[in-house]
Amino acid sequence: MEPSSPNPISPLQAGLVSASSVLGLWMLLWWLGFAAPVHSTFDERFMLPVVEELAERWPEPSVWWDFEDTKGPAFFVPAAVLFDAGIGLGGLRLVNLLIAICSAGLVGMVVKKGWCSAALTGLLLAFLPYHTVLSHLFMSEPSFVLGSIILGVLATTGPKGEPGLWRPLAFGLGLAILLHHRAHAVVPAAAAALVALQRDGSPAWRYVLAGLVAGLLRLPLYVEWGGLVSPDYASRYGLGCSPEATVYLLGALAPLVWVGVPLGWSRNPRLIAWVGILAVMIALVAGPDLSSTDGGVRLDGTSPLRFQGLFATVLKELPVNTQAFAMPLMVAVGTMGLAGLYLRLPKPRLDEQDGFPQYGWYLLAFGCLLYVATRGAVYDRYLLCFAAGLPVLLVRHTPGWAVIAQGGLWMLLTLWAANQWLTPSV
């Protein structure tokens, strides 16, 4: 997309414009009557009891490891400290809103274009499926998105070929915190390190070393828990071989990247066609069973379904024969769209301005591939944690019609989600 202004504004101005656009959008939603429900919803009903328990025990050292959940102490302990200070569920939700606004400010600073492009980038981030709703609730996704953006900014936007010392140190510290937030942080770590190596060459070894050290710092928690998650959740989440989980996420990815199909077709139609054929074949061989459970048991004795989210919900509403056709089709669209967006990226080189758009692409691709090596529940909203770089990629490297078309669909999904999960008061 071409710059909206002949005189690009400063990164600080761009960040303020981007953050303000998101704040304005959410104030508009509030004016229309949409706000977080009084009662807990989504995973809040599971996480709030953990926060309350840790708040009662704070500042005992055991709060850093002695609790049961899939997320780590870097998420729960700060929440417990705030809760102990008198901030209730509403306060924790407000913190998430502020975190999401900060995320918009950062991606606005990365765009480095005019006023309109900065505002558009912030709105695209807010319109990412699930982002607006989860930012209004006490959920871990908004803070993970912010952490992913910070890692990308540190490793891919500094002086070219000169990482220095402080950026890799900050990268390692940020990654160590994010790994103790959610184990999924291996994805932004790998994506950032790869782009840094492509962009900066051999000096980027500092980021790789910082990432390895950060990974080692997660080992004590791994040993304490006996796995990636706490013992009560070990039967539901862990390492394994699950190609069907990646197939499902590639299908769920279709609404996020569908515009990459025509964009990629205009560059290399043969490649996009073969990618689509391969995706259909993989979906037919390793398609997910939407009726399968995640291996856990609720308090009422029922077992949660393994694949949950908008994609699974829509597919299960279709007739069985139609499902067999719709699943491979959506997997093909998601995979072709991802490939098409890659074709829009400039080739990595040392004289490139920065590598954040490449980081955004690898972040999403690696995020889907991660689930080949995991087992347990798979939710559509997992993709939100890996889509943080998409707004910058779209605004920087796709034409205006593609940004509007892709953002328009995200806007419709956001409004639908707000109607489903945020309380309309009018």
C-alpha cells in the first residue's frame, strides 16, 4: 500500500495516531452500548479462581509455581498482585484494554508512513478476529500479542547489521518473561531470530544466543511442573504429533489471509495452484475429527471438544457431506492466502529498512506449524497470538483494495463477536 502522506510522520506521532484510532473505535462501541458483561465469561471463569488463590497467598514464593493452569506465572502473578491491591475483575479487564492500546501504538510506530496509514494499522490490529472481544475481558491473549510485537520490534527494526548489546539483552529478557507467560512464545522467538539472521547476517547470533538462554530459564518451571503445563492439565496439553491440529488452524486461518489468494495468483499462479492442491490433499489425509475430545474431563463429568471456535462451529452446522467439501476448501484458502502474502514480501536483504513484515509472516506460519508437535485442545483464537504482524504486512506491502477487503471482513467478524460476547446495553 502506498504511503497516505508525502511527508511520513515521526514514529512517536504514528504510534499516538494508531493508539488513538483504537481508543476511538472502542469508545464508539461503548457509546453504542457494548461492554464486557458483569459476570465472568470465556476462560475468565477458570482463571479468576487461580488469581484469587494466588492473591491470598502473595507474597509467598510458592505462588510462582504452585497453581494449576496452562499459563505461566508471568501472567498470573502480576494479576494476583493487582488483585491483592484491590483491583477486581473490572480492573484486570481495564489493564487488558490498556495493553491492547499499547500494542496498537507499537505497530503504528513500525509502519513509518503517514497519518492515515498509522490509523489504519491500529484499526486493523483491533479488527483482528477475537482481539477486540478478548481485550475487553481478563484473558491472556492481549498481553501475549504485546509481547510478540515487542520481540519483533527489538529483533527486526534496529540498525541494520548492528544488533549491538542492549537490543539482544532486551530481547532475551522479554522472551524469558513471555516464555513464563505462555510456552507458545517459542514461535515469536523463532520468527524473530530467523528474520534477524536474514536481515543482519552473522551479527544476529546475539539474538539466537539470547533466545537459547531465555529458553533455559524456563527449565526450572518445566521440571517443577513435570511438563509444559501444570500437572492437572498435563493430560490435555503437551508435546505430541498432531498434523490434524495444524490442518484445522490452516482452515481457521482463511478469514485472516484470504486476500492473499488473488494477490499471490497475480504473482505466481502456478505456485498458488500447487499450494492449494497440496493443502487439499493434506486436509483429506489428516483432516481433524470435530467430534473428538481434548482428553480432559470437566467437573460435571463431560469432556470438552478438542476443536473449538468459529470455524468448528460453522462446519458442524453444515450437512455431513458438505463438511467433507468445506473443510479442504477452507484449508486450501488459508494455505494459499498465507503463501500469497509471502509472495508480496520483499526479498530479505541487508539494506532493507526493517524486517517486521517478514516477522509477521513467519510468526503466523510458525504458529500454525507449532501444533504439529503438540496435543490437546485447539481454538481458533490461538491464531490471534500469531497474527500481530499482519496489519503492518498488509499496510506496507499490499494494495489499498486488498487492505480494505481484508479489513472489511475482519470488521464484520469483530462486530459479530462483540454482539455475541459483549453485553449490549441498548
